[in-house]
Amino acid sequence: MNRSLLTLLIGILAVGCASSRLSDQERSKLDPQLAKLLSGEQVSESVLDASLRADGAKEYGVIIRSTDVQALRSAGIRIGSVLGNVITARVTLAELRTVVSLPTVRAVEIGSRNYPH
């Protein structure tokens, strides 16, 4: 089997396995499109604010509702901005799973890129 195809299949399986471990409480924190993404379902790229990091990892812009920004930073989440309990960040799927596992996180929504008109 082609090495790249094997790597892709392993990645898909890993995402699928990780999503099956989400508790009902963790899943309830996620925007429906992000829940689909974590479960390995197809989500339109036009809905997501996706980009690649320098190391090639795919990341997504999200809005996190939390009372403890320091807990996110301690978990290794790259924070963009903070306004009260509204926090912007760019996360990989593994980091997204970490975010929803934090008890101080109430919700995670899809972020968007805004451009001037």
C-alpha cells in the first residue's frame, strides 16, 4: 500500500477513535459543524476558517466561551484574542478535543475570517 495512503487512513482512524470518546457533556459544548468535523464527517471548507500551520498541521479558527483563559493557555492552546469570556483561537482537531474537555469551557463555535468591504 502506498505510504501516503496508509498515513491518511491511520489519521482518519485516529480522528474517528478520538471522537468516539467524547462525553455527552463535551459534545454538547461543540458547534454542530465542529462536532461533525471531530467525528470524521465531511464538512464544507467554506463553512470553516481552516489553514495550515508551518509544520503542515491543519488548524481551525474557533470562538471559545470560557471563564478561564489561563487554563486554555496551560493546555497549549494558541489564543488570538480575549474579550471577557469570549476567546478566539486556532486549534487542530486534537487541540479541539482538549478544549472541550476543560471544565471551564462552556462552548466552542466556528470562527470566521472577516474582511473589510
